[in-house]
Amino acid sequence: MTEDCNAKILGAPEAQVVQTKKIEMKDPLLVCGFPSAGVVGTIAANTVIDQFQMEEMAHVRSKYMPSAAVFLDGRLRHPFRIYGSKERNLLVVTTELPIAEEGMYHVSSALLDWAASIGVRETVVLDGIPVQGLPKNRKVLYAAEEEKIADLDKDEKMEILQKGIITGIAGSILSETLCRDMVGFALLTPAVAIVPDPEGAAELLEALNRLYDVGVDVSGLIESAEAIRKKMEEMARQVEGMRKAQPGVSRPGYERMYA
């Protein structure tokens, strides 16, 4: 039995990063992708991890996570994982499970304390803004600390998010970067609220490519997005046909959602 499991028997910690591999990077970029609208953050994070064959370097343990097991390709994985690529000088954090509200501070603090200890100076969160239906004009918006805004302003394809609130673990992480010698910012895009939205994830990754020359290939995501778009359009046509066939019967939801 490992030391990590022995600790679990004694009681799960508030939050703890368990590093399992040696990390040799200089000021790596930390990218965070969590479940959100269209799961764009999770899709983007997993695309980077899979494409660059990143290695799991560490994981987060916390009593504020659900007691659940995660299987990936039939293999057990820690629910809150940190992957790394020395070649890309890149760290990617992702999880499939929600963090309890009362544990947000503990988890984000533990993560960023650890990140700072290995030299992370910039942290970017990839997230979705929930909208109804398929966004017709995709944009990437950003919210950043003052010192980062000038750099992001140079990208003419992005716009600043004038006002808003980012909640959940993503918002907690961004809030905690303000308390550290670390720059935090978010890249956000409108995303379908109710189904996976690979097109939104592609937009975020293309922005990341422009900012950091990461070199992520998003062609597969765009192909997946087109298939989803066709299915949703077909569903909209079917629902509209049902509505017309039964005049006077209100069928709220679908026709507005997919219009």
C-alpha cells in the first residue's frame, strides 16, 4: 500500500497535490480545463493531453471531491490530474468531477502553491459561456489581470470581456492568482449549454496557439463540430415539423434553443 493510500485511511486532506513524477521545466505554462458549458474546457484540455501524449505528473487529493473512480481507456485514473510535457514546457490540469463549494479555496490554493513551487508564472483557464443554440458568430473573450491585458489586446481576433463572473473551480483559481506572484487569465467562448461543443474548444485552442505557439491541431475538433451541428439542425427541423403539425400547441424549449 502506498504512502498516499495510507494517508487516505487516516482521513482525506483539505487539499493536497501529490507529485508522482519529476518535473524539469523552466517557467512552464499552466493550462486549466474543467467541465463547463459545452464541456469546452475539458475537451480542449484532453485534446492537448492526447495530441502531445502528455504524461500524468501529479494529482490533487481532497475531501471536497466526490468519492468516485474515473476510468480512462479502461484504466483507473485520479479524478483531478496534472499532466506535463517537458518538450512543450507545458502543464495541463483537468478533472471530470465537481469540487464542493466549501472546498474551492482549499483546492485552488493547494494547486497554485504547488504550481508556484515548480516555477509556474502564468496560468490560463479555458472555459465556456453558456448560450442557447449554436453560436453563429464565434468569438474568444478574455478576462485578465492588468499586467496581461496589453499582451492579449494585440490579438485582433479576441475581445475583452467587459463584465461578468466566473464561478466554480475556474473562478477560484483565477481569484487565487491575484494573491500570488503569478499572472492569471481566462479565455472564454460562447458554447452550447446542453451538449459537447468541440467547435468552442477548437476556438479556445486556436487562441492558445496564437498566444503561445503551442501547435495544437484542431482539425479533428472542427470535423466533430460539423457532425454535431448537422444533428442539432435535423432535430430542430423535426421539432419545427411537429409544432406546425399541431397548431395551437406550444412546445417551448427546442425551437428556441436551436433557432
